[in-house]
Amino acid sequence: MIDLVKPRSFAGDGIIVPLRHTTFRRIWLASLLSNLGALIRGVGAAWAMMQMTSSADQVALVQTALLLPVMLVSIPAGAIADMYDRRIVALVSLGIAFAGATALAMLARLGLVTPNLLLALCFVVGMGAAFMDPAWQSSVGEQVPLETLPAAVTLNSISYNIARSVGPAIGGIVVATAGAVAAFALNALLYLPLLLALFLWKRISEGSRLPPERLNRAIASGVRYIANSPSIKIVLTRSMVTGVIGGAIPALMPLVARDLLQGDAQTFGILLSAFGFGAVIGALSMSEVRKRMSDEAAIRACTLSMAGAIAAVALSGELVATAAALVLAGAVWMMTWALFNIGVQLSAPRWVAGRSLAAFQAASSGGIALGSWGWGHLTDAAGVETALLVSAALMLVSPLLGLWLPIPRTSVRRDEAEMLADPEVRLALTGRSGPLVVEIEYRVSQENARAFQLVMQDIQLFRQRNGAYGWSIARNVAAPELWIERYHCPTWFDYLRQRNRSTQSEREIEQQAIAFHLGPDPVRVRRMLERPFGSMRWKENTPNSAANEVLPHNCKHDSNQ
């Protein structure tokens, strides 16, 4: 059975329950400081670039330099997070970001920073963040009990947005009073508490009876899973489109402060703070919104509201009115990305959680980065106001995409299935033996043929996303009740991984297919080694490499597949 977990209300005691757990509380507080430092650095970088060049394109590229690494390395970062100790991965990644921030502060202090060097160092810091995020996000479930996971995820969003509501204002004050160098130095300093918190985390890792996949195979597994997961593909597509269109707001905000409001760094900080304050309001409203509306309806409402807010920012020449519009923009921006994030997290099992979240980050951040580049070019050609109005118009029509790609309904659930025992083997195998061919024979009455074939289409999807390839279903022309499902796995270890990656809901689909089977005999399964010559010794005295490799065994219960 699937254990449904009702979402907790954000009001009252529920939202603070994860903070009672020492590890989560320590990392959450440290990440709040780290986020604060990152936002202060963002203000410093944007303002420093604007002082060095008058090109709107160069100013917008600061946002691109910080976010483009997420698009480039998220999938490998997600694979690494799923393969290795997530605490170590997060520590090393944070160390890269710390090194980049420290170098930026030192070079800026010496007066050696140029526009290109500023972009390069922002790219290095972004690389560290890109490698860290999948490990960090997918490890939240290891820091708190499952029933408090929704509240913990929400707290992490609130942490960033609390920092965003005050960080830019602090950044504006720091830049205005002490210069961009002080902002860069403060950013590097505020990474230290998170490094310490991660170092003190005594993570209990669950040992696997199978060796980890190689990086290239792990990346391929993640890509294959996403390619065969319609719900995740929809969320990724929608998030990338939203990022490209909505990227005008974060990219052009320094120019809004300078050109539309004739302000300074402090004005820029106030605008970013208004946006962040709105995001906190959006995070706190998520529970109520999801109770009253479906995810698709909520995203449509958010994008329509965002279109109005962007238009207001473009047309308003007053600080108060612009800040009020940015509060609304921040609230609906936060809710939109939270809904996309929830859609991914509830669609991916634990074994591929890091890679799925990494793909989401690549799509969203890549969309914002590409959008920032495009909006910068348009601003150079037509001005800030025109660029924002074009963004608002595109955001206004973006809900039409939901008619073609609606966001799937999701629910919080515990869907991990029990590990299966290894099948009986009498041929000497190593983990690298393969390819393996699996044939499953069903006998189905002719009147149930269409219904059976529909179930097999669902089975094809989850077999392929869990690691199988070359899947096919065939029907015997002489005995129409006989159906053969056939698929391949690259190696024996890949087969063992594939059969144990199935979730409880996927195994229920298997049972639906088996329920069509007729006769007293069970469904027949054949597992065959393709090209078996490598599994035999050509000479009697040739050493048997399989004799020294102990294959894993697990005897909880067996399964047909």
C-alpha cells in the first residue's frame, strides 16, 4: 500500500518541528547566513559591473555567470550526489564556492578585477553552488523524519527568502558605505558557519550491497529516467519556459534602480528586499494555496499575477509603487518555483532524487540564465521599459502552455518498495557479465488483449526509466493468448539495480499485468546471458575470474521479475 502523508499546515507548531532536530537546525541557521552572504555578493557584483561598464548586456551577464553553471553541471552534480556521501560532496562543493568568493574579495581589494575577471569568478562561485545544491536538497530527508520532510523543505525555501528580503538591503548599505570589496569579503566570511555545520554532521550512510555506478553510467541512468518520466519532463519544460520569460526581473533590476528610478546601490537593495519579502509571503502562503487550487491552476494564477507585476515595474517611476509591485512579483515567483520543485520531488524515487532535482535546477537556472542574456541584449537595443513590457506580455500568454502540458497532480507519499532477493543463478557470473536478456511470458485471454496492452505501456515506461533498454512486447501468431515481454540490461549488476529500483506503485502495475495471466502455472521468466562466450574459459587451466568475485545476495523475498 502507498502510505499517504498529509501536508502539514504552515501555521502554528508544524512548521518549526524540523528545527527541533539538532543537525537540521544547525545546517538551517548556517545556510541562512550563507544565503545572506551570497545575496550581498550579488549586489556587490552587479553594482561593481555597472561601475566598470555602461553596457546593459554586461550587467545582465553577472546573473548569467552565477546561474549558467547550474545548467552546465547539474546533471553530473546530481549523479555524484546519488553515488557518494552527500555530506562530503556538499563540503567539497562549498569549498569551491568559498575559494572563488575569497579570490574575488582579494583581487577586488588589490584593484585587479576587470569585467571579464568578475564574470569568471562569479562563474566559479556558481560552479560550487551548482555541485552543492543537489547533495544538499536530497539530504534533507536524512536530517529529519519523513513526516516532517514537507515542513523541512519549506523551511529551506523560507531561509533563502528571509535572506533575500534583508540581504540585498544590507548589500546595498555595505556597497554604498564600504564598496563592493566589503560585500565580497563578507560573502566569503559567511560561508564559514555552513562549512563548520556540514563538518559536524555525523551522517549515517546506508551501505549498498551493490557497488556504485560509474559517473557516466550514473548520468545516463538519470537522463534515461527523466526521458521516460512524463511528469518530470512536463515540469522541466514548464520551468525552463518560465525562467526564460521571467528572467527579466532578476536580470534587469539593477537597471530598473538606475535608469527608471534614478537611484543608487541602496535603491537597488530596497528593490531586491521587496522582492525577497514577497517571496517569504509566498512561501508562507503555499499550504493554503495548494489546499484551494490544483497545482496547474495555482501556476496559471501566479504567472498571470507576475505579468501584471512586471508591467507595473516597467511603467512605474516611483520607488514605493515599484517596490509594491516587486512584493507581488516575489510572492508569485516563489510559489511558482515551489510548485515546480514539489512536482519533481514527489515524482522521483530516492535512488534518482539527486539527479532529478539537478535536472530541475538545470532547467530553471538555465532558463533564467539564457533569459537574462536575451533581456540584456533587448535592453541595449530598446531600453529597460520595453524589455520589461515584452516580458510581461509573454508571461501573460504563458499559461496557454498548460493546455498542452498540464502540471500533473502530486501527493506526498512513501513509495519505496522492499528489496528483492537475487534470482537463482547456476552460471558463473561476475557483476560485469552481460548483456542480459529477460523474457517474461504471459498467457492472456483474447478479450483482455487490449486492456493488457495498455498496462504493458506503463510497464515499458518504468522498465526503461529504471535501466532496461530494447524493450518490446510480442504476440504469438499461432497461439494469440501467448505474449512475450522482452528487454535487455547491460550487465548483471545493472539488472540487479533495475529490478530493485521499482517503487511500490510500479510493482502494483506489475501485479496488474500478472493478474491477466491465465492457467495454474505462474508467469514464466527467463534470464539469459547474451554472447555467453565470455562467461566460459577457453582452456581448462585458465583462471576463473568469477571465482574471486562474490555476488551480493538478499533473501527478504523473491519476485517474478
